[in-house]
Amino acid sequence: MYDNVLQRGFIALTATIIVAAVLLTLVIAVASKGFYGRFNALDAEVKEVSRALAEGCVQTAILEYEKESSYAGGDEITIDGNTCTIVSVDGSLPSAVAVEVHADAKGTVTNLRVVLDSTNDYFVESWEEVP
């Protein structure tokens, strides 16, 4: 009879340890999801900064090209430690201007290629992010 009581105690102890391990695993999984979720939100925010910086560079390139039709780019713009380079402004296309920019905000990069209709107040024909 004494062995039977010990065996029931062992089963109860083993079951308690298994349930505790499962609960601990579940708690760690939920906590890490929230922890890594913050980093995903931060990455998205930095990407938005990089994209806005690139869009600003495109606007700057268009203004410079309007002032001087021989403008070919090559300028680097720095705002709050984030840099954007006007890679090229190609006005040799028939009735179009192609602008390429590269923006880097805290290691997050956005490269844009924009084609504008030079005969229609620089109407945007295409605006795409390129690798």
C-alpha cells in the first residue's frame, strides 16, 4: 500500500511539472511576440522615414532640373543624419525625364525611379521602388 501512495504522488508531481513547462513555454511565446512586434513597428517607421526622404529627393531633383535642364544629379542631401543621393536625372528621353534617387535612413534603404512627362508639367508617368 505504501508503494501505491508513492506512485500516485510521483504521477501528480510529474503531471504538475509537465503542465508548468507547457504554461511556461506558452508565456514565453506570447511575451516574445510582443517584444519582437515592437521591432517590427520600429522597422516600419524607419522605412517610412526612408521613403519620405527619397520622395523629397525626387522633388528636389525635379526643381533643380526645371531651373537648369542640364542638371544630371549627383547631389547628396542630409537631413537629421539621414542621407539621400540624387543618383541621376536623365532628360535625354523623348518627352520624358527619368529621376533615380537613393535614400538611407538609419540603415533602411529606399531606391526610387520616377519617370515624368516633360511636356505636361512634369506629370508622373511611373513611380516605383527599385532594388
